[in-house]
Amino acid sequence: MTRPTSDPLDLGKLSAWAPELARTFVALASDIAIVIDADGIVRTVEQGDSGPVAPDAADWIGRSWVDTVSGETRGKIEKLLKEASSQGVARRREVNHPLHAGGNLPIAYTAVRLGAGGPVLAVGRDLRAVAAIQERFIESQQDLERGYWNARQAESQYRQLFQVATDAVMVIDPESLVILDANPAAMRLFASVGDPLIGKHAGAGFAHYSRGPLNELFATARSSGQGGEIRARLLGNAASTSVAATSFRAEHDMRLLVRVRAVDAPGSLQPSGDPATAMAASGDDAAAVTDSTGRIQLANPAFLRLLSLSDEGEAKGRALLDWIGSPEQPLARLIAQVRRQGVVRRFDTVLTPTRGPAEPVEVAATLLTEGDQERIGFTLHRHAPGAAGGASLPPGLREGLERLVAQLGELPLAALVSEASALAEKHFVALALQRTGGDASAAAAMLGTGRDPEAA
């Protein structure tokens, strides 16, 4: 006759074989197995022959099982024993065993009662490898955030230089050659093509016979990654210009940076005021202005602090390369690049301050021309140190990650990974919407999801 499914399975006949069962479980499917009597006292401990996960486990025999775990997990053992006694089986619970050598041993236990009033057999798996994976996952999330905020600050400094550059500078799509961004000097130079300039073809502001060479310049920059320069005539203007193009990567896409500089009448393309002075005095970013050879003419307080200088007089007239540059990334290379391109978005090199150790920095630069005089504006951004940890994270994300860390030992790895991924996704969706001014389609394109991020 078949036993009804609602009847509990009687394992009482196996109670005498509890030590042998513990040994079998360890050999087949677990790292440790414990036999606990009806009073909660440990009677048998079995571990794998290849190496015990709990070197101190022999000391547990004869002690109450709850006394072998850390204080914050005693309640889990009590619940596990109560559940096994009342229901016959107990669900998985994760506890910590303090070790004589220091630290804790995390173990996930499940348990079964061997008959009414019989002993409880608990089998466990070592969670140290899982805990290490969880820790690496959280660290990778924090590294990702630190990298993102570094990129955000560098982008802000680049935008500052982009706006004050006295040469006309445009960012164009390399395939369609549509203008994606343009600085004020470009807006003034190509005012004849109409407002707005953004969204128009990059050749729209040039004479018809100059557009073929321009297309070849853009194609070469796109295919080879090498910068180039040609002469071109403006539309309805006899003035000749020098047009330089180079490729760079923005997010996951390739872009072309195009600089246009007057050759016949350079003064006609200059904005009013002194952008060099305005740049050096603006914001909290470390900024300096040099002559065309890299000798400092202006420096703001943030720049002086970064170089451990007490006043601007210590910097004026000295070569920027006294503090900036390395054999692998010399300052001369950056100066040549900015004179050729007009704007350099990102240049990784080394800062050696007057006092203190050398450290990596990211430099952005722009050419500031005034008539026949060339000056170069620089902004410096110190890379965030890896030791900063979660302190550099946005408060919402940091609190969420701290909550997940607090749940280590409470939730299985799959649940922790799922929650952390959902938290990161929500955070990046919010940032994408913020960067695109709430444009859901543009945010979806930035995230590469192809779906409305507001629905996430």
C-alpha cells in the first residue's frame, strides 16, 4: 500500500546510524556534518579527509551547538533546531563559527531530524569562497563607480576648455558627418549656415569646391585614426582657413574632433574679452595658461595647491614640464597635439608636485589664440585613489551597497548578485536620464538597451 503524501517520513530507524550518515554526507556532498542530540549538544563532527574546513571542530563535541557560533548567529541555530524538531527538516541557514586563530568560518547548514526525539543531522557547506566572490563583486561595483565619477569630472573639465577655445571646434559623427557639438567660436564662424549649427553637415559652412577635400580629410581621420590638416575656404567668405580633424572615442562611439582656424585674417575669428584669463579664474578645477612653448603665464589657486606652490609668482615664467609629464607621456607631445588639433580631450600623464610623491593625472588642453600670439590653456584632474573605496560613491548607491554587505550570510549569492545588479542598473538609468536632460530615447541609446529606461 502506498504511503499518503501527507504523512511525515519516519527516519527513526536511522538514528542509530547518525555518525555513519554524517560520514557519508561529508564524503558525498558536504564539507562538514554534525550530529546533535535532543538537548542540542554536539555528539559527532565529520569533515572531509582532504582538509578540514573547521580545524577547531573537535572542540565542539560535548558543547551546545549554539555556543560554537558567533553571537549574532546564535538565533539562527536555535531556529534551525526548533524547525528540525517540529517539522522534521530545517531550511538552509548561514552562520559563523569563531576560529581560535582569529576570524570567522561561514557555514551554510541544512538539517534533518532522525525520528521523533532522535538526533538532528546537520550538513554544511563552506561559504568562504562565496564570501570572497561577493566581496570582489562589491569591490568591482565600487571600482566601476570610481571610474565613472573620474570620467564625469574629466568630461566637465573638457567642456570648460571646449567652450573657451578661441579656435572653432566641432564634434562630428564620422559616418554621417553631422555636427553633434560645437563651441561658441564655431557658432560665430559658421553663423551664415543658420541657427542652430548642430545637426547640419560638417561641410555646410565651406565653399562648394572645398567640400571634396574636407570629405577626404574626414574619411582619412575615420579610417586611419590619424589626424590630418588641409586648407579650405568658407562659404561666401574669401578668408582661408586651416581645418584639422582627428578621431577620438566618446563613451562607446567613435567621433571626429574638427578644428577650424583662420589663416588670412586670424583676428576676425577671435571672441571679445580674454578667454585665457577667464579660464584660469573659473571654477575649482586646477587651471593654468602657458605660452606656446609651455611656460606658465597664469595659474589659478587650485593649480597652485595641486603643485604645492604658495603663490602664483612661484609658477610664472617656469615651464609646465617642471611638474607635468613622464618619459612615456612627455608634455611636449601634448603641446604638439593641442597646437595641431585645437583641443585635447584627455591626456594621461604624471604630476610631480614640489612636495609629495608623483601621482597620475589627467590633463585637458585647448589652444587660445589672440592675433598672432598663441597661448595654451590646461586643466588638471587628479585620479581618485583606489583606496577611497565606497566613500566616493553617490550616497544612494553607497547606502544600497552597504545594506547588501550587511546581508552577507543572510542571503545566498544569487540573491545578492541579483539585488546588486538591480541597484546598479537603477543608478545608471537615473544617470543616463540626467545626462540626456530626461530624454528617454537618448538615455536608452547611451545605455545600449534599446528600451525606454523610465520603464526599468
